[in-house]
Amino acid sequence: MTTQTLADRLCTPARLDAHPFQRRARMLQSLWREERGYACGEHRGMPLGSRLCMPMARDELTNFLTPGIRAVVREEVLDAVNRSGKLFSEPRIFNDLLSSQPLCFNLFAELRTDLALASQFVSHFTQGRFRHVVAVAFEHAPSPRERYTEDRSAFDVFLECRTSSGGRGFLGIEVKYHENLKGSAAGHRSRYDEVATMMGCFRADAAEVLRRQPLQQLWRDHVLSGALQHVDGYDDAQFVTLYPRDNAACRDAVAEYRATLTDTSSFDTWILEDVVDHLASAASTNWLSLVYDRYCDFARLDRALAAEAV
């Protein structure tokens, strides 16, 4: 009799993952699914442990951690009027446990009804530069697009803020989890160069590398923040990339991106584990423990692997 490995039991084929962190993230999500008794979904007709079954995942919103988060998803994603113009990827937002779109809601949706906590968190991570959060939005793309970057770029999470001096500001956040930023680059638009020149924070010799992956997506979103600040008259703005500490592909890309900047004041990076830890220390509910368990508790995966090796 052949004994199944943990990876086999959780349906986590190694061929799908290019980097060690991706492999571990897939296994952690698969373990989370199995622990909760959710059936395994499929990828190209084969079982895949980091997927949930459809249509159950859409009907029950099992990819989302609390009733409050599910209520925001119903409002933002399932309501046809509210989601107009927003690029939520279906069915991935419902059935893909690794997708960063569910992570956005699981991490930030509860802040929509707790702006005091959102404000405390933002003030901490921006050293008081942004003080008060007045609104939390998802997949935010200003319109009409022709006034900004002339494409379909959007912020995964958008925090409308008041600055330390009482002015209007915002944080546009790009959230990554399993992703490695290695996809194909999108077509270049001259508008990117126009806004980048206006922003005045990019090295003159960095134009070509910014047009290629893994930097192009970061550049396009950063440029979107510059365009939005200029066109809508915000007093201050910052583009933030948030990713897990051990996602080396994101870490390396962010380091390379930062090296293209002559002024980093409009760009920052946040580590997922740091954000979860800080919010957990300040929140009065246990929702952050669910986020940590789902996305950050790799020690639980290591214990399961160690038990298998005995």
C-alpha cells in the first residue's frame, strides 16, 4: 500500500509553483481548507487543494473569514451597481484560496466599519503623515480613465485619509500573497511617461526596466497614484505594496523598484505579518487571529510536515 504524503493528501502539486514560498503558501491554504472540512476544488479537471468548489464558494462566500467581511463582499462584488467598472476576477475571488483579492477583503473589510482602528493603524505605519481614514474602498479605479493613466489600473485597496495638517490624502495599496510578479508586461502608454515626468521621482536611466516585469505593474500603480493626486488635487498621496515577509520574489522586485527612485516619499512597502500583528494588538475582536491563522501561520504547516516525517 502506498502512503500518501501530506502534499498529496492536500492536492498541492509541486509543478504549479516556481518558488519555495509559493509551494508553502499553497500547502498552508490547502491545510486551512482541509481543517475546515471544505471540499477540494479543481484546476483543469484535476483536484487542487488551494481551490474551493464552485458554486458553493460563491453561494456561501467561504473564501471570506467573518460575517462582516462577507457583508462587504456582497456589497462590493455581488451588487451589480456597486461593482460597475471594477475588475474583480471571477471565479478566482470566490474559489482561489491563494488569490490576493480575497486577502484584501479579509485584511481590510472590517476596517470599513471601524475607522478609528483604521486611522490608528495608518497613523502608525505612516509615522503620523496620514492621520484619519475617512473611507475604505476596494479595486478602486478613478474615472474617466482618460484623465488619469488611460488604462484599467486600479488600487487593490484605497484608503481616503486626512493628513497630519488636515489636508486631503490617500493611500493606494497593491496587495500580494502568492504572486511572483513574473507575468507578461502590459502594453506601454505614453501617458505613463508623462505622469512619471510630472512626479519627478524616477531615475532618468530607469525607463526601460520600469516598462518590463517584474517592475511594470508596480510602476503603473505608482504612476496611477501620481495621476490621481494631480488630477483630483489631493494634498498628499502614497502608493504602498504589501506582501508576506518570505515572498522573496516580491521582496526582490520591490528592492529593484526602490532603486529606480530618486525620491521614495510617494512609495512604501508594508509586510503582511507586521500589519496583522499591529492590527491584532489594537483590535478588540479576534478577526485578526483568523487572518493570521489563514495566511501567516506557517509554523502550523511545519508541524504538520514534521509529524508526517516521524
